[in-house]
Amino acid sequence: MAPLRALADLDDEERAAAESLLFRLADDEFVIAERYTEWQVVAPTLESDLALSNIAQDELGHARVWFDALGELGYSERDLVWERDPGAFRHSTLVELPFAEGDWADPILRGYLYDVAEDLRLDAVAGSDVRELVDPVEKIRSEEEYHLEHAQNWLERLCDDDAGRERVQSAADRLVPHALTLWVPGPAASAIDSSGLRGESLDATRRQWLDTVASFLESLGLTVPLDPGDDPTESLPDSVGSDGNHTDHWPRLHDELTETYRELGRSDVRRLRGEGT
Amino acid sequence: MDIETVKARAGPREFGRADDMPEEYREAATRMLQFHANSEIMGAYLEKPFIRQSPSVDRKLAFSAKVQDEIGHGQLLYRAAEALGVKTREEMLDELARGDGKFLNCFHYEMTDWAETPMIAFFVDGAAMKRQATLKQSSWTPYAHAMDKICFEEGFHVKHGEDIMRELATGSRKEQRLLQEAFDEWWPRILQFFGPTDDRSTHHDFAADVGLKTMTNDELRNQFLNAYVPKARKYGLEIPDEPRIRTDEDGEYYEVVEADLDWDEFFAIAKNEYPEGLDQIDGRATAREAVAWVRDSLTEADAGGPGATASAGGD
């Protein structure tokens, strides 16, 4: 196998492609973590509270890994989070939607749809030849395995009875179209593939994702609102997120999470050593 | 075991699940543990919004981890309480939702600004550390065991709180001003953390006799003042003139002038009748009610949710 290249050694076109790939990875992780933390203290049981908190912190940690890679391309945390225009965020709409109070089926199903996608995405990224993309994959995947198991166990449990299954079905009807936005190619898609930044195309990964998701959900007695053969673009929601067009929920969330930074008039971010990791 | 035997044997980690403890002991220990566990939950509820409001990614991670730790502490303490056989965890969590469960005075106040966060995460947690260190000597062994883990984690929380305070205290003038304003507002509440002076504390004598408490409120408060007033000054905070705190000739704190503190407010809080506290109790109760359908769908064997045991040891 050829030795891995460093991000810093990519040519201009490759760098732009890598940036585009990294922004999507980082932003999805960052925003889903932000949403998951909404369940802290209000999850159904103390145990589920602890579990979802762990997952939120893992995802935030992964966001930081990808933000650090973007750091190699010259971005600071200030540019990446605190002073970035909400319209410049590249996450999918799946991760930015708010939760309805008490709708535990939503974070569980959303987590499942996201974790399966994450797994495939990491596979694809591990097939690249860029060190900053390949190196973090092993550790991230070891954590994602637990996330997936957590989501699957809960889905099985919730689908045990009719009332729970109806709640999960309603979450699926609402969320699956938004999950498809994870696979919408951006303008850099072909450059990402031709620069060898991922081992599989988005299209191929989407098909695998839908196969996996559909067969598991159907085994629980759920209906997935589209078939693998369907044209996915016909099922997409009005905004897909990764092109910068988000639902109205995103600017509000961004406004809330940057409030302290703005109110205190901060202009920089200090990294902590070892804390919270 | 009768009460006289309990009193004669009372000492650190003297009694446990295998002992047949008298009702009076079990109720006193349950009351303490339930109060402590409730306080962990309500403290987490108060701090939760600051996960979102954290002004850096690292800080957000640390805040999320802290809130998670508090929930984990609640879990440990309810378990230690359940072992006394007086109430189940669900009963205690329901009492908290109904407004019948008691918890620390400081967690009955609203917290809206970032500059207030060190008031809880540094001063209140620091005060809690003083009390909790003594609880490692509790005669109820499950309580003492829980405190080993809790004290270890609280050490990190206080550092996290101190770090936020240091950042504000060395920040812009506006940040320094906001920090001082938060301190002025919270200082009397922090002084009341240890409750009224001993002669007005009703439960102390029995709890001390059976080894559930090893220090008085006054001793703990003075220890706290001796450690934390210098720390507050180090970060440039001015101690308000009132409530007056008195030192002896060696400069050691020995008294807070009780008349300078608002005890009507304190006792309203103690009865869960303070409006801001009620909002928090009700807000949490509404959130708890909204996920009752999930708990109802769980079997007894799996009451925490699927995979609960696997995740309970998480960081």
C-alpha cells in the first residue's frame, strides 16, 4: 500500500475537495451532539440519560477530531464554530431538527439512521490515502459500534409493543427523508472521488445504507418510506443542509449556542488541556 | 439491632446491607441520601442549559460530562438509599416531581448567565466537597462507598468551575464586572448552603449519635470560609460587607452573622415554596411525565432501559 499523504501536501484542487469532505463530517457530528445534549437530565431513566450523554460527548469528540483536521488547513475553532455564518455550515438537515418533548423514539431512530451512515462513511474515508482522514477512523469506529448497539437495542425494545412501534414509525416517516440528505453530493463530489479521499462513492454508500436500514427496520415490523430502487432525489426534503440551505431550526440553534460567546464579546477560544476528554 | 446498640457501635462504615437496622436509623439515613440524590438531579437540571451556552468546544464537552456525572451521582445515591428498604428509587423520583422531595437551597434559584456558572461549579461544589469529604466516614457503608467515587469526580468539577472563573476574572472588564455581580447575588445563598447554625438544626443530634454525620454545620461552614474566601479574593472578587462574616484574632472564620441572612427565604425554599425553585421542580416534572410512556414499556428486569448495565460505567 502506498504511504499516506498529509493534508498539507495536497494540491489546491485536492485541498478544496478535502475541505468540503471534512466540513460535512465535522458539522454533522457537531450538530448531532448538540441536539443529543438536549436529552441530558430529561431522558426516560437515569441509565438512558447516562448512555445518551456518553454518545453526545463521543460525537462532540469526533467533531473535534475533524475540526482539528480542518485546523491543518488553516481554520481555527473561531472560524469553524463561533464566528462562522450559520449558512456556511454543511451538516445534513437530519441532525439539526429539534426534538418534541418526550419523543424518545426520535433520538433513538435518528441515532440509528445516523450511526449506520457514520459507519459506512468511516469505511469510505478509511479507504483514502490521506493521513488525517485515515488515522482517527479506528478510534471513532470503536465508539460508533457501541452507539449502533445502543440504538438497535432500544429500537427492538420500543417496537415490542404496538404503541411504541407507532411512535418509531412516525419518527421514521419524518426522519428518513432527512437522513437521505447525508448522501446528497456537493459540488466537490467528483473531485473528492478522483482525489482518492474516499474509497467508495456517495451513491454506492447510500445504497448500502438503505439496504441495511430497510432490512433492520422491516424486521421490527416497520415500513421504510422508500425502496432501494427509487430515485432518492424525489424523496428529499425541501432543504438538504449540506448546500448551506437549512431548515429554520438551524439558525435558531446556532444563535443559542453562540450566545455566550457573543455576549461576552469573546474573540478567541482557549483550548483546555485534558479536560472533558 | 436496637438504637442503643447502633449508638454504641456507630463509627465509619460500621453498618451495611447485611445489618438489621432499626427504623429510626433507616429513616434518618434515607432522608439524608434522598436529599443528597435529589440535589444531584436538581443541580444537573440547573446547569444543563450551559452545555449549550458554553463558549468553546472543550468547555461544552466538560459541561456535558459534568452534568452526566451529577446524574451518575444521583443514580449511586438513590441505590445507597434503596438499600435501606424505606423507599424505591421510583418513589423518590416521583416525590421529587411532585414537589415533596427536598434538595439543596442553591438549586432553587434560577441561573441565566454564563458568569453565574462558577457560583455553582466552584463555590457550591466546593462547599459540597467539604460536606462530602466527611460523608466518606458515614456509618452507612453504601453511602460511604458512593462518596468515594463522587468525591473523586467532584474534584474535577471544582477545577472546571475554577477554570471558568479564572477565565472570567482575567477577561475583559465586562466579564470581571459580570463575575462580581454574580458573586454579590449568590454569596448569601452560598453562606446558607450549610443551613442555619446548629442550635436550629433539628436532625443533627440523632444523625451525629448514629454516625451519619461527623461534623456540625458550623464547623463545615467555617472550614469552607477559611478555604474559599482567600480563593475568591485571589480572583479579584470583593466579599460583600453584608452578610457579615467574623474572624478571630488569628484571622480564622468562626461566625456568620445570622441576622444578616434572609431566613424566611431559606425556609420557604426548604419547604419547596420558593417560586424559582417551584419552576424548576415543575419543569423537570413535566419533562419526566413526557417520557413516562417509555418507562411504562420497560420490564422490571430491564428497568433502566436496554443495555443500561453496559452504559452505566461510562465516562
